[in-house]
Amino acid sequence: MRNGLIAAFLLLQVVLPMNDYLGDDRPDERFAWRMFSPIRTVTCSTALYDETGWQKQKLRLLTEDHVAWKRLLERGRRHILMGFAQKWCAKAPGRKLTADITCRTPEALTLVVCSSSPASDARPSAFERDRRCAGESAEACYARECGTRGARDCFAERCRMRPVAANLDLWAGSRGG
């Protein structure tokens, strides 16, 4: 009996974190083995807008909520965003709240193409001097990271992610619509 309880407890400790690696809400790692997770390196550009009427006014997050919530929003945590939207929309009924959140992918730190935002579709000059390309030509290094895609498309696909759709109407989402 005792051995069965110990085995069940250990199994639970292994199974619960698996949801964070196999689930669809990648930035939420409340039960993950954080020492193996690159999610902590993700930083996001977060902007929330009050789009009532013809105006689009950017919200100042620190005046709207506590700094801890602002930091969680800046990590692209969808359930935090929806909780903020629900609270904000309850205070301001009938107003439209939208979000624009763009995050750096966890693997962006390991990719040369992510070292700077490319100005064109040409291969960035970083491939000629980056140590991650040591032992191979700049063309081969670029092909390994981007294949046949242009630099802008490769950067958008490999270096950036959007935890929520651009200009998502959070007012509708906070009502369950």
C-alpha cells in the first residue's frame, strides 16, 4: 500500500509538468521543470489599447495594474491577459480593449538571423562574422537557419511569436464571446 502511494505520487510529479511541454499555452509553465525550460528567456513587446469610438489610446499598464501583473503580461501569458481584460472591461463596460503582443521565441538566442531585425530579404551581414557560423560559409549557415526563405520571412517565423492574435478584441474574449 505504502509503495503504491509513493509510486502514484512520483508518477504525478512526472505527469503534471508534461502538460506544459505538450499543451498549447507554451508561455504558461506553472508546473514545468523550469530548469529545462527556455521560456524564461522570452521577452515580449506588449501594448494594450482602448479602441473606443474613433480613438486608439495606448494603456499605461503601470497605472492600470500592479507591476507584477505588468511583468506577467510582458511574458505573453494568455490567461493573465484575459484576466486583465475581464477586470478592465468590468470597470469600463462597452469599451473595446485590444492587444498587440509580440514575443521573441525561446530559440531566438541561438539563431544568427535573430541577432537583428533584417532591413531587407538579403542575407544579413551577421552571418559572415558570427561565431555560431564558425567552420562554414555564411551562405551555408544562412541556409541551415532559414532554408530558401528571405531574411524578413525567416526572422518573422523563427524569431518572433504572437501569443494572441494581433488586435484581438479582448472585450469579446472577456465576455466569453
